[in-house]
Amino acid sequence: MARIAVVLPSTGFAGAERQAWLAAMHLRTAGHTLAVFAMAGGSGVAARCAEASIPLHILPRTESRWALLARYRRGRALASLRAWRPDALLPFCSAPNVLCGLWAADGGPPTAWNQRDEGLFPQHPRAERRALDAATVRTANGPGAEDWLVRRGASGIVRIANAVVPDPPRADRAAWRTRLAVGEADVLVVMAATFSAAKDHRMLIDAWRSVEPACHDGWLVLPGADGGQLPRLRAYADGAGLRRIIWPGLVDDISGLLSACDVGVLCSRSEGCSNAMLEYRAAGLACIGCRVPGIETAAGGSAMLVAHGDAEGLGAALRQLIADGGLRRQWAGRSRHGLSGQESITAWTPVVERLLGKP
């Protein structure tokens, strides 16, 4: 069995890190030795590594694409990774892909390139090109990610849809509703996402301006980590006079929170394959999303879709779902059909076999 280094953008537990963890656990069960290397800190993966006794190393932080290239050239970015002596590299997201690809191009171990978005976080162009060319296997989690690779001349792309394997809830629907101070008859709309520009919470807040006066039993629940937008979004909502928005912060028990909600919404400008949408579906929520490729892929025909930027259309869809329990149940009934699970996790076995030169 081989030594596999899983290289992540952070040790948080956002979408890419969740998928990486599922892949790592599968590979470990298959007998491989795993270590996790991350380019920034966070709690989710770190706690899981501690529980599973998997070594965790934090690589030197790189604030920009040029800093990443400079650190690589000076050898600082890879010191702990080299010292661990991996047989193969399994990076997730743009900066880890480039870092591992550059090492492979310079005679390091074979690496995959796992494209998880539509190119939202571009790296140094020459470094990106060289790293992509050096990858033994290239994977994409959805059509947007695959198109990004194809536009750069990549071929033989392996499509691995995001898997959804929710953690067991730590608290049930009633306990979460008590924590959120809402009644059982209230209708909870949730958008579980990092507060970043790409997720576009502002569109949802604009839509909620037409919902709150019309739907007195509706509440908007906005959990997530701050990706640089949270203070201004809260100020924007306060300035609009909105009072039925709950900001629970970063939630570890996302399965429990979703069990307390009725409608899941996602307003992202772009997604590779939306983990949030998959989790909404697994929780049996009625779903609404923006009509962008990565959300449509994850929705699989089981969500109401509106154009990105159409806050008026989103508001109308939300008002319908909040007011009509039968319509909510109709859409919720579609949610769990066709979800990808174990087959997306086991798909990492042939990827690693190719990295290790097995036929």
C-alpha cells in the first residue's frame, strides 16, 4: 500500500475539504497510509484528523498566487511535504493543485489535479500551465470545472460528482428550533454558505425584503463562516429594516440545523458542484437555487431555479414556498432522488491506482 498526501486549501470543512475527507477515509480503509497537508487553519478537518489519528501538517501560508510561486521556488512551501516522502499527491482546489503540480514537474511524486470550481481562484498563469501539464490524472466535479480544464487543453478528464454523506445530527429538529427561538409552525429558509462575494448573500437579502412583510411565519437562517462579507451583509440587512433573519454563526451540527429548516436556498454566482445543494436535498428540504451550472448539476432537476441576480424572481419563489405547505412538500419529495453517495467515494480508487502506475 502507498503513502498518499492529501493537500487542502485549509483545515476548515467547506465543500472541497468535505469531499477530500470522504476520499481520504475511503483510501485509508483500502489500506493506504494518509497524511493531510493544509495551506491554512480551521477546525473541521483538524478535529477529524485528531479523532482518526491522521497526521496533519500546516504548510506556509501564501497570500497571493505570486507568493505561492516564490515560496515554491525557495523550497519553503514544500518542506514538510517533502519530509513525509509521499508516493502520490491528492490535492484539492487551485493553490494545492498548482503546488503539487509544480513539484511533480520537477521530479516529485505523481499528482492529480482536482478541479473543484470554474476557475474562481486563478493562480500564476505560467505556474498553473506547467502544473496542469504535469498532472497524471485530472478530475472535475461538474460541467463548469470540466469546461475550465477543457479550455486549457486538458483531456482524459475523470468526472467525479460530489458525494453527500451527512454526519448524524447532534440535536434534533425540536432542539434546534428551541435554540433558534422559533415555533414549530414557523417556516425556516436556510442558506448555509461562507459569507463571501461568490456566494452572493446580498441577492438573498434583497429577495427577503419582499418576503418578510408578506410572510409573517417565515424566518431566514444564515449560518456560515465569515469570508470577508459578514459585517457588511449584517449592516445591509439592518439598514433595510429586516428583523426576521437569524445569524447563528459557524455551525458544526449542520445536519441538525437542516433538520429544523423547511427550504434551502443558494444564490452563488458560480459553483463547481454545490455541496450545500446536495446537503439540502439529503435533508429533504424544498430547494431553490440560481441557474448556474454547478447548482443545476447538484440540484438534478429537484430544485426551483431562478436566474442569478433576479432577486424579484427569488422573492416570488420564496413567498410561494413559505405560503403553500403542499407546494413545499411537493418539492421536498423530489429532493432525495438520484443523490450520489458511495459510488462517488469509491471513484477515487482508480484515480490513485493511476497515480501509482497500476493498469
